[in-house]
Amino acid sequence: MRHFIDIQDYTARELEDLLELIRVLKEATKARALPPLLAGASLGMIFEEPSTRTRVSFEVAMTKLGGHALYLRPGEIHMGVRETIADTARVLSRMVDGIEARLLKHSAILELARWSTVPVINGLTDVQHPTQVLCDVFTMMEHLPPGKTLRDIRVTFVGDATNVCNSLVQICSRLGISFTHAAPARYQLTPEYRAMAEANCRESGAMLRITEDVEEAVADADFIYTDLWWWVDQEHEKEERVAAFKPRYQVTADLLARAPAHVKFMHCLPASRGVEVTDDVMDGPHSIVFDQAENRLHTEIALLVYCLRPQLQFPSVSLATRQQARVYEVLRERFGIE
């Protein structure tokens, strides 16, 4: 059984296999020929904060695969309040075939996975967003510059070292994609994630660059990526963060003009338009943000198949026939139900 909690848990080969699975299942989905690979399966979705893309993509993915998704939010379940995370994990494991969780603290999803006997998929925590960045790299593959392979491209992340930035530097350095983080020193990658990425780079041959010079950072970028400047529990820092990032680290048409002509702009969304990115960039010809958003669905389809399908035990035709006959026999003889 495999959880999908942290990009570092996966080798480059495993990530490449997942990317190929996304591609194949996306083609099948577009052709309305996706097989019901999770027929009858259920996914418990725990959300400690609101979500658009994560919730919709997982719920639609389960439906397209022939299964069912159950949305669980604070106030509707007791996890972490009247019931321990461990007990919640053990109860849900008896009722669903997989758990997707979007939690405020990474320690909580590690505890959930520790006690769960079904696969757990990380839908976002305070320090990680692995489903997003798997989607991001797949989107890059669909928009590779002419003549370049995945290992040839350069990705520049502009702005705060968010959970997305952490996961993105992990997957890029794992797969041999050179990564630059441009931000004021205070908001750059932590020593932990920098060391992790450097170790990955030594294996993959990728390059890691961390700088305050955003103009230099975008000069050779094939993809420029940004994210929100503040998130949950950082609202009190809003003014300080805006002062640190704006205007130099705002992604504008002028900043894009410093990059190669083929550069693409990416954002995990939601975006604060006019803050970390301007409207003319979000809606302009370099933007692939809505391709990214759509690919969350195809990424979730692949992750659910990868994680849940191996755990499902489908009966043989003869066993299914015998079991169904017995059910109908009891209904008829005991309750008079045909």
C-alpha cells in the first residue's frame, strides 16, 4: 500500500511513471473512454479549510472512475476535537477505500497516514502540496519549448517559499529540472528544503539557484511560477509582506519581457490579481494557469487509480454469482422481497 504524502517518498522513476499514467488517463477521459477502474469504491475527503480545485477535482475524479467521494469538514466529524486522529483514521479505514486530506498541519496528515489501513493522499498541508506539483510538471510537459525535454527546462519561482514552492523544488530537483527561487532573503526556501533539493540535484544533475535578483532569475526561465504572498495564519503579516514583495517581485508584463519569448506563466490558484500577478499576465498569451487547473482533475484520476486500485479485490464471476444468489434468496425467504 502506498500513500501520497510527500514528493520525497517517490523516486524519479516512480514520478515519471505517474506522469505517463496521467497522460494516458487524460487521453481516455477526453475520449469519454475512461474505464470504471474504481467501480464501487469510496473516498473520504477531509477538508480543514475551503478548496475549489482540490475538492472538485477529487470528487469528479471518483465519479468518472465509477466510485463515490464523501466530503467531510470540521463540525461534521470529530477528528482532532472529540476524537483522536488515530481513531478517525481507523474508523474511516473500515468504511472507505482511500482518504484524501487537506489539513492545516503536516504533522496531522502524517498521523493520519500512520494509523490508516487505506491509502492517504495529501491534498495540501502547511508545508506540502504534492498533488499540485505533480499536476504542474505534467502541464509543463504539455508546453515544453520546441526542442527541449523535461530535463532541459528551467523553472523560476517568484515569491514566498509557500507549500507549493517546497513541493515544486522537490519534484523539479528529483526529475532533473533546474530550479530558481527568487525572493527577499527572509522569504526564501528554508535550510531544510534547500538541503533536500541540493541532495536531489546531486543525483539528478539539476541545478538549484536561490537569489534576491528576480531580473536575473527570469532571464533564462522557460516557466515562471508564483503563488500567494500570504495564506492561513499569515493575514496579520499582510502589510509587511506586500512591502517586501511589491513591486519588484510582482509578476508583470515588464518582468515577463525580461524572460525568453517562449516563457510560460504558471500559478496554482487562487490568485490575488493585482498583488502577486497582474491581470495582463494572468489573462495574457504566456499564461497556462487554466490548463494547470484542468490538469488537477487528470492528476487526481491517476493518483486515485495508482493508490486505490491495487487495494481493491474484485470477485470472480462465479463468486459474484453465488453471493448475489444468496442475497436474493435471503431477501425472498425472510422478508418476501423479490
